[in-house]
Amino acid sequence: MTEMNEDRHYSERRREMVEQIRRYGVGDPRVLDAFEHVERHRFFNASDCEYAYDDCAYPIGCGQTISQPFTVAYMTAMLVERCPRGGKVLEIGSGSGYQAAILDYLGYRVFTVERVPELYRRVSTIFGTLGLDINQHLGDGTLGWSEHAPYDGILVTAGAPEVPHSLLDQLADNGVMVIPVGDSTGQRMTVIVREGSTFKRESFHAFAFVPLIGQEGWWGE
């Protein structure tokens, strides 16, 4: 396949993905635009690129996955609805780097934390290749990244048994956190909005994420 044909192929697959996300109920035009323009296959190993636009999660190594496109879009829409463009957003769990790239495209100042060194290095290379100005940190995501707090938004891409207190502390006043909370079999997508010392919490649809591992997550270490 020539480079031009390859680009056309992936562009068509991306449009199909966006239409499916729309049919599933994510209608925010800003989010759909981001998913049409950020090339998801860039965050896959070269041998796996053909699967990049399938409607499913896909393993990326180290026991981690890149989430189903709809899941990423659903979380993104929840954040975008409540967090203004240009805000400072902390992502917990860089994974493939795709979610951070979506947030960057949407105009946020993105800070992302990854606990797995191999994934951290891989994502750093991808960001560099794509020219993305995204701040990375290698460490325990359940503890956040206090150096740059407070954050207007926090997005957690792994399932937590409870909401980590460190992340609540790093949320700005009127800031929003989107986090899947539950047990090892499934979690409810949860939105938390800070109002001074009060945290308003609302739960939504059920999902199944890889576990949020760390001092304030599963198997604290």
C-alpha cells in the first residue's frame, strides 16, 4: 500500500470510527472533531496498526490496553462539558498516549503520569515524533503530580477502588475529575466537581478498566 493510499485508508477508517462514536451517543462536535483528526494508529505498534480503528480495546504490552474508542470519547466528553479550553488537565495513566493527544488537540495544557517505565519511554518517543508539547511524569499516578497542581481537570484512565485523596487535593476549585470507580469486575464512570472544600459526586454508566495500581489504588505499594 502506497503512503497516499495508506493515509486515505486510515482516514476512511477514522471517519467510520467517529460515526460509530456518534451513534453510541457522544455528540459533542469538539470531541468528534478531535477523534477525526488525531490519528489513533500512530499510538499502535506498526504491526498492529490495522486494528487501530476497531471498536474494541487493544493490548499495548505491559499488561495494559488502549481503551475502546467510545470509552475514550465518553470520558473526554464528560471532561470537556465541565472544563474550559485552555485549562490545565492531569491524566493518570498515559498508556498509549492517545488520550493525552486528544486532550492536547482540544486545547488543554496536558500533564500525564505513567507508572510503567517502558510505556513512559514509548509514549515520550511518540509525542516527540508527532511534535506534541505534553508534560510527562514517571511515577505513581494515584499520588498525582503535586508540582503542577491545582488542575482544572483530572482524568483517570484505570479503575480505582476508591477516589484517591491525593487527586482530590490537587483538583482546583470548580475543577472536575472523571474517574472509573468500583471493584475488579467493573466500575462506574464517576464525575467529581470541587466546590471549595466540598466534592460533589455523580455516577454514570458501567465500564471495565485495567486496575489503578499504586499507593492509593489497588495493591498499594
